[in-house]
Amino acid sequence: MTASVLVVGTGLIGTSVGLALHDRRRVLLTDSAADRLDVAVGRGAGERWDGAEPADLVLLAVPPSVVAPELRRLMERGAGRAYTHVASIQSHVQREIDATGVDTSLVCGGHPLAGRETAGPGAATAELFLGRPWVLCPSERTGAAAADAVRALATDCGAEPLELSPAEHDRTVALVSHLPQVAASAVAARLLTGPPGAADVSGPGLQDTTRVAASDPSLWVEVLLGNRGYVAPLVRELAGDLDRLAAALESGADGAVRDLLERGSRGRALVPVKRGEHDRDFTSVAVSVPDAPGQLAGLFVTAADAGVNVEDVRVEHLRGRPSGVIELVVQPGDRQRLQTALATAGFAVLRAD
Amino acid sequence: MTASVLVVGTGLIGTSVGLALHDRRRVLLTDSAADRLDVAVGRGAGERWDGAEPADLVLLAVPPSVVAPELRRLMERGAGRAYTHVASIQSHVQREIDATGVDTSLVCGGHPLAGRETAGPGAATAELFLGRPWVLCPSERTGAAAADAVRALATDCGAEPLELSPAEHDRTVALVSHLPQVAASAVAARLLTGPPGAADVSGPGLQDTTRVAASDPSLWVEVLLGNRGYVAPLVRELAGDLDRLAAALESGADGAVRDLLERGSRGRALVPVKRGEHDRDFTSVAVSVPDAPGQLAGLFVTAADAGVNVEDVRVEHLRGRPSGVIELVVQPGDRQRLQTALATAGFAVLRAD
């Protein structure tokens, strides 16, 4: 028996849920914006909801301020047997839900820690939740059936469910999501005051550090204000650290400069390694190939014939050159064999041991 | 005629230069640390320098504080015909070089805007500089031959050379490299004060925003202090923006919160799109495949047979599952054809239009 899911709101998150569930669940879609819904249906995220059929689980993928009124409207018409949402702030939304007077035993809040800086159903991907935490935030009144339904949804999307109270959730995301957003926006905003063309002289550091600054300002105003009780003190502390660093730089106090950098390094070590970063366990073989159909196929056929399992692939296009560098990530024990096989097959292997 | 390059210092940058030049230049390597040199030679970055043969270009890939004394030592023994370095700060280093009394017409400073948070020759890659800016910083006394040699080196490494004065360089990198480093370290340092396990509840935002906080603190103390004249005022301004944001959050002033987020979004739009991010021009087809040798080969052969050029590949491993999701990035016009070909060949295509 496969539980059906009604996704309300076909933006980035809602459409990605539909794509992720593609072959596992019956997915019904609805949205107040017809054009968004058309894109989501067109991309295969699910079928249009006829407005009558009740779903086993209703997922509200709408901005935090709309969750409570939408939930009430849907529950009054009996749209589902359990309800969840994906708001990045939970206490505030839970209080608004409580105030509507609905049967809160059917409601379990949730928050997938996934997303990207590009919004809308066109940016959705089936892989958005793979390996990401999906926080379940049951209230004191949430029934076991509703919590179980949300946990199963998270698992079916490839995410890793974990449970926090709404307050614990909000305290945590203030630190691990809202503070990084604020810092990224503040650093990116400084670029507007720099010498013209400065941002063109950028390395991967600027690109990564400011990536989330491209996120939708309207959504983030809502999130930051909705969680300001936790966010504001953290922003004050961050500003204080930076003011102390500036003073240390002005006076040439290298101990204080080193202290912040070392604390930063220790803090960063707490962050789980990103999916796809296999640097510690894997090695790679790089090959220069012409940018033409069939070239990649030849590489992979050669690897397969040599009995080598390619764990990951990175493609680097060389601007202005009709070729690219392909990096095949493999187990260290397979490296030499793959290099030999590729060289024998006539490929331009870039690194040799 | 291929100009030879002597790389002094086989850390991340020096070894990556050797790997990048592999099939284009004669590369000689030296390092005060025998173990680093062994790794670089073992990875195929070049040959051990015998200490006698002079090179057409000497590249000092050593910490900024060591550039001037090393340069003097090498010039006194006639190690090369032109000299460059890769210091992340230029004015300070140039002043130290001038003070040594060497023939500065042979010296042209340089700085590749490449790097990663992992140090040492083991982290080096032939692709580190592909498409990245490599800033040439000639002094007023630098001769044309030295500047040309550095420009050719940058090009041969796949980088894009551009020219700035040492002062312009330092003002620019304070904004686009040193400020992001400081912000990343300060955000990551806050994680040490959070609830235990908080960093496990992290999404891509935290991972990207704090990535460079893992960089070597000792190197960065030197860089930040060496450029403190430009860095300190920027850090003050960033702290000021954050203090104003905290005040706005405390008082619920949504206009001021929105203002920072919108400025951040406009600033981020100035940052060139990262290599490999083809979201605007390309589309993708996702397929679920077992994690076994030959699976990728089948995908690429099918794509090639359909006449589709695969522009990029992303591999997502599903933790705890014996399969992965492969995303093939293609031209929008090729998408339908590739989906049909893959489905016909029996692959589990995840998205359908």
C-alpha cells in the first residue's frame, strides 16, 4: 500500500518532493498560481489535484505566514488524513496553527534542510533531499500517525529524518541556517561598494561564501523576523567577533587574529562533509577530452572494461577551448589500473604517478 | 621551444602548477621539506631540481613572509631568467623584495585566485586554475620579459591572466577574498557555542558559507595582517552592517532587514557563475542506477548513440542504498531525445516531461 501525498504549493520544495517521490507514491499537486502548477505537472512532479480526493498526507510547501490559514482551509474541507508543512521556522508557525482551533493531533511540522538559491518549480530536482536532514517537529498534541507519516515521507525523499521540538529546531536553525544567510548577504552587499570589476577577480572562496545571498529576500525577511528571538543575539555576537577582529588587525595583535581563525577551523570541523566530496576516501584520474559526443562514453567503457567502478565524475570546461577535463573519482586501489587502461586506449591522462 | 619552470615549494599551489603543466613544460621541483617534495614528484608534478640547472621561470610558491629572502637566495645563485611568486598579498611582499636589493626588472608578482581549504601536495589537482583569474602584479621596475613569462605560465595552467598594480590587487582581494575568509571563520566559530549536534542539522548553506574556514590559520594570520590596511576597514563596515541588522531584528523593522538582503542579492549577482553551474543554459536528465562497474558506461554509450553531447555529469550517492542518481547535463534541445533513448535502453529515468 502506497500512501498518497497532496503537495500544496509547487515551488522549489513542493515540486522537488513530487519529483523525488515520482516512482514511490501517488502525488497530487495544487497551487494558487496556475503557471507554477503547469510547470510542476509538466516536469512530472505529479498529477493535478481534483480538489475532492482526500490524501493520506497533505504537505504544505508554502511560505511560513500562509501555513496556518491554508492548513485550516484544507482541514475544513477534509483534504487529508495527516498534515505537515516545511516552514523554516517552527515555533511561530505552530503557535499560529494552535490559534486556528484545528485538530492539531493530525499535524506534525517538518523542515527539510535542503534548498538552493534559485526558487520556483523550474529549479526543483528529484535529488534535492538526498542525504539531507529532514527535521520533524511534533508539538505536544501531535499524534503518532501524523509523525509516522512525515517520517516515511522524508525517508521516501531520500532524506534523513530526525526529531526536535519546535523550540530546539528554531534555536538550531538560527545558528546553522539563518546566521550563514545573514553573513553571506552582508559580505555580498559589500561588493556593491567595491572597485568596479572587483568581483571578477574572485576565487572559489567568494563564490561559495556568498552563494545563498542570491536567495529570495522576501522569504528571508519573513524567516529572520519570525525567528528574531534566536537570530538577533547571534548576529550581535557575530558583529562583536568582527569588531574585535578589526581592532586586532588595526593594532597588529596577531594572537587575536589567530584565535578567530583557529576557532573557525574547529567550528568548521563540526560540519558534515558535503555529499559528493570524496577527497578523503577516493582518488581521481583526470583526462583531457574533446568536447564532442561519444568522448565520455569511451572513457566509461574503458573504465568498465578494466573492471573499475567510477564513484564520481567531475567535468571542467575550459573556457575558450574546444576540450574539457574529465575527472573520474575511483577507489585508490583502482587508480593505477584505470590510468593504464585509459592511456592504452589513447586518452590524454593528465596526471601520472 | 618550451620554457622550463622551477617550482620552489611543493604545497597545494606549487604542486598543482606542476600537474597543470604536465604535458606542456619541463617542470623542476624543489622544497625545503623532503616529504612534501616526495609526494609532489610521486604524483607526477615534475622532476627533482638538481640545484644547478637554471630555469626560464622560477615560481616561488611559498608563504608570503618567505618570498623575499627565498627570492634573494635563488637570484644570487642564478636559478632562473625570470621570477614570480603567488603571494595573496602583493604590496607588502613587493616592498620586501625591493628592500633586498635584487634586480627587480626580472621579478613580476602574481596571484592565482585559486585554492582550496585543504593544503599540501596531496590536495593538488591539475585543474585547480582552470578558468580562474591569475592576477599579474608588475612593479614599476618589472621588465616586459618577466611579465610575459608569467602571463604565459598562467595561460598554460588554464587560468585567465589579468593585470593589476600591487595596490589595486590588495584593495581588491581584501574585498573578494579576505573579507569572505573572515566572515566564514566567524560564522564557523559560532558553531562552537551552539547546542551539541547543531551542525549535523545543516543544509548546503552552512556547508558552502563556512567551507573556507577550514583553511590553514597560520597562512591566513599572515595574509590578514599583511593586508590589514585594506582589510580592517572592511571588517568594521561588515560588523556595522550586522549590528544594524541585529537592531532591526530586535525592533521588528522589516524594511531594514529587507534592505540588507536585497543589497546582498544585488552584490551576489556581480559574482561570476561558478564553473560547472550550467543551470541557466542547460537542463538535465536524472537516472537511478545501481552502484556497480559498467553502469555509467551504459548511460554514456546510450547518450552517444542518440547523438547527445553530455555537457556535465553529477553523481549523487544515496547513503545506505546500493544505488545512486546520475544527472546528465545536456542542451535543452537534447533532453527529450536523451530521456527517450535512456528509457528505451531500460534505464530508470527519474523525471519525465
